[in-house]
Amino acid sequence: MSKDQTDSVSRSIVISGSPDRVFRALTEEFGTWFQVRLEGPFRVGDLTKGAMTMHQVAGLPFKARTVALEPPGRFAFDWPQWDFEANRNLEDEAPWTRVEFTLEPVAEGTRVTVTESGFAGFTPSLGARLLRENTEGWEFQLAQLKSHVG
């Protein structure tokens, strides 16, 4: 596998809504579709904290440091990984990954692409497992976002 195949996951979906509407859902309504109770809004340079409310991971901590908030085309943050196999937060012992959403107007609405990178910073076995888990997670979350926007 090339470094790109082991370092990042990228998924896209087309949502029937304007880039402005989708960007608002991505940022201001994040907690609703991502199923997390946030303690505050996303602001560049700030750490946004919360707790997951999704049944399978309810109560797990959520942290994200916003690195870009560029309406209506780009939203990015860094966040720590959770090792589900060992049931532990990797926040202090491993690099944080970067999540970047890009929005592009298309005839059907808005193409949303999410790319998460930084998995090559983990041991090969852990990085591969986290990449696989997060690939499934982003497919689920993009579907959630699409359903939320309508």
C-alpha cells in the first residue's frame, strides 16, 4: 500500500442543499447529526469539547481543535483517536488526526468530501485498524449529515 492508502480516508456524498445550508449543518448543527453534546461552538484555534450521545459510544469524550472555518467551502479540525479494541483514549499518547470537509456546488446541490489523515503516525497495525474503523464511521456520518439536511 502507498502512504496515501495507509494515511488517509476520503469519502464524498452529494446533498441536496446549497453550500451555505450544508456548511451551517456541518458547523452550527454538528452536534445534532454527529450525535454529540458540544459544550460550545467551533472557533479556529479553540478546543471544542463534548460527549458522544450516539447509543454505541454514548458518554465517550469528544474533542476537536478547529483549524479552518471558511464558509461555505471548508471546515477542518484535529481530533484524538479512540482505541475501541483496548477501550482507551489515545489523546495523550498518539498524534491527532486531521478531518477536513470541503464543499463544492454541483447541479444536484453540494458535494461534501471528508478526508481524515494522519493514520501513518500510528503503529502500522493500530493505524490500519483505526483507518478501517474511521472509514466505516465517515460513511455512516455522511449519511447522517445528508438525512439531517434533508
